Amino acid sequence: MSKKILITGGAGFIGSHVVRLFVTKYPEYTIINLDALTYAGNLENLKDVEGAPNYLFEKINLLDAEALKNVFDKHDITDVIHLAAESHVDRSIVSPLDFVYTNVIGTVNLLHAAKTKWAADYSKHLFYHISTDEVYGALGETGFFTETTPYHPNSPYSASKASSDHFVRAYAETYHLQTVVSNCSNNYGPYHFPEKLIPLFINNIINKKPLPVYGDGLYTRDWLFVKDHAVAIDVIFHNGKAAETYNIGGFNEWRNIDLVKLLCKLMDEKLGREKGESEQLITYVKDRPGHDRRYAIDATKLNRELGWKPSVTFEEGLSETIDWYLANTEWLQHVTSGQYQHYYNKMYTNR
Ligand code: NAD
Ligand code: TYD
């Protein structure tokens, strides 16, 4: 049976890389991208695959349970890879309920639609839920998050993701839905919305605007190139064991201030600016409330059991990312001006 995979959040940052990988690598599958096109959803991210014969787009909100049910029937969905979410910690501090609606209630709606559609034989279908390392809370100076680290979410974002992870687990235990969950560290790469640290700072360096470093800048994140995350998702989707959790990360920890200085150095070189010019843009600003001090993922299980490991070093991935932003100024301009939100009307209203 050929798979008909519903990928949610495919117009977002990571989702667009997953959709592209699956559409091009598996022409025998049908990929249905379901996305509400919130501020973070941008179909321009998928321009290169939108005409592929095995790709379809459905503009649907996860809160619309009836529309979800219909989409499972209409396309005879066999599997789900669920990425749609509200994803920005700072926004979750301002509007926590938006995160409860999409990340918690939206995920339960999706689980319910899958359960209803697949009731005849759950063993033939997979519900793959994409989560984050932030559910584990903050680490001290040492140690790593493993798959058995207790959940200890600190932000409304991570609390909503933790809740959705628990619901996925509950559907597996209670209804025998086949599920798998992966928890990944911070991603970076092309098509990243410029509200997150790396793309925001690349955009600000291009435009010689201040680089707002929160607090003392000594917060630590573990960075993974987005294309390596997409490959890990492919590997887990096809070879992961049902009911298991896999941590995804590249053993690549950076203190924010060190990362920002590396970014400034690379950007000065690529833009032909004076050495040290962009570093002068660094501005320490008020800290984020409840700011987690350190994240670090132990991805040994994924490597040992499924053979995945990152394909690029941080310097290679960051260099490719900067080159992409410098070559795609139109994308950046459309995103920062809001023009990308007209793309759907232009491309899809007459289909
Ligand atoms: P993103 O914000 O770039 O994209 C989210 C997508 O979901 C957008 O296309 C948006 O339109 C869509 N969406 C939001 N609310 C929706 C709703 N109610 N109904 C339908 N679609 C909706 O997010 P991202 O950074 O690509 O993250 C994707 C997933 O990966 C999320 O589940 C996130 O928690 C997880 N994750 C992200 C990172 C990271 O560093 N970005 C790391 C680990 C895990
Ligand atoms: P972010 O990209 O928002 O990811 P997350 O909070 O999910 O890890 O932030 C990465 C780190 O960078 C985090 O420690 C917060 C910090 N940060 C800044 O210092 N300034 C900024 O303007 C932003 C957006 C983030």
C-alpha cells in the first residue's frame, strides 16, 4: 500500500524541510501538507516542490475538528507527521492561551481524527509527533537530557509541548494508536522565521541594526542544522519503534554570546566588512522571564539504534545558512514586510 502522509505545519520552518525531503525522496508516497498559515506559515518556503505530482496542500486549522476528520477521509491518510505548533517562547510568554489551543487542543483533535480513521487496524498506521528538548526543563553546568529525563517544562511553550507529548502517549496506551515521539534541540538553517535568534541576528547584521542579547548572554543552546533534523525524522518515521521516544541533537552546545560573536565574524567576512564591525551591534537587553539556562541533548540512542548522526559541523551549517539568507533577500524582504501572507491567495484561490 502506498503511503498517504499528512504532514502538519509543512509551511513552517522545519515542516517545509520535511515536506521537501519526503516529496522528492519518495515519489511513490502522497504528501498532504496541512497548515493554517499563521504568521509562521509561508508557502514561499515550498515554491520548488509545490508543482510536484505527489504534493497537495490543505489550508486547515487544527482547531477545526470537523475539517480534520474530512481531510483524513478525503485523502485516505495512512500516517501522520505532526509538526504544526506555536513555536516561539517569547510569544508564549505574551499569549500562553494561543499555545494551549494549537499545541494541546490542536494535537488532541489530530489524535482523535487519526484514531477514528484508523480504528479498523491501528497496526498499519503511524502517528509521529515532533517535540522539543525544552520539555525537560533547564540543565545546570553539566549533564544531558536523555529519553528518560523527567519532564520539567518552564515556559508556556514547553508546558504546552509537554502536554501534547503526554496526550500522544495516552492515545498509545489507551487506544493502541501506534505513535512515536522525537524531542529535538534548537534548529537553525534556511527558511527560519526571523524572530528566532539566528535568523533575527543575520537580518539585523545585514541591516546594521542592534543585536539584542538577553541577560548576560551566557545561556547555552544545543544547535542542529535543520536538514539533519529532517533526515532524522525520515529515519525515525521509517525505522523507529512504536511507542518509543528518540532524542535528536548534534552534541553542539554554544553559549549565546559565543554563537553571536561567531555569526558576526562570519558575516563580516561574507559582507566584506571591517573585522569586528558587526560585534559593535551587540546590545545586552532585559532578560526573558523564566529563561532556561542550558539545554543539551544526548542523542546516543538514535545513533546506536537507528544509525543517525549529523552530516555537517556547526561552522559548515552556519556558513550555508548565512549564504542562503544573503542569496534570498527577496524571501527575507517578503517575510519582514508581511508580503508572504498574500502568496496563498495568489497561488491557491483558483485551484
Ligand atoms: P514554525 O513556527 O516555523 O512553524 C509552525 C507551522 O505550524 C506554521 O507553518 C504554522 O502556520 C503552523 N500552525 C501553527 N498553528 C497552527 C494551527 N492551529 N493549525 C494548523 N497549522 C498551524 O515552527 P518550527 O520551528 O518549524 O517547529 C516545528 C515543530 O518542531 C514544532 O512542533 C516545534 O515545537 C518543534 N521543534 C522546533 C524546534 C526549533 O528549533 N524550531 C526544535 C525542536 C522541536
Ligand atoms: P530562540 O531562538 O528564541 O530559541 P529558544 O528560546 O526556543 O531556545 O532563542 C535562543 C536563545 O537566544 C535563547 O537563550 C534566548 C536567546 N535570545 C536572545 O538573546 N535574543 C533574542 O533576540 C532572541 C530571539 C533569543
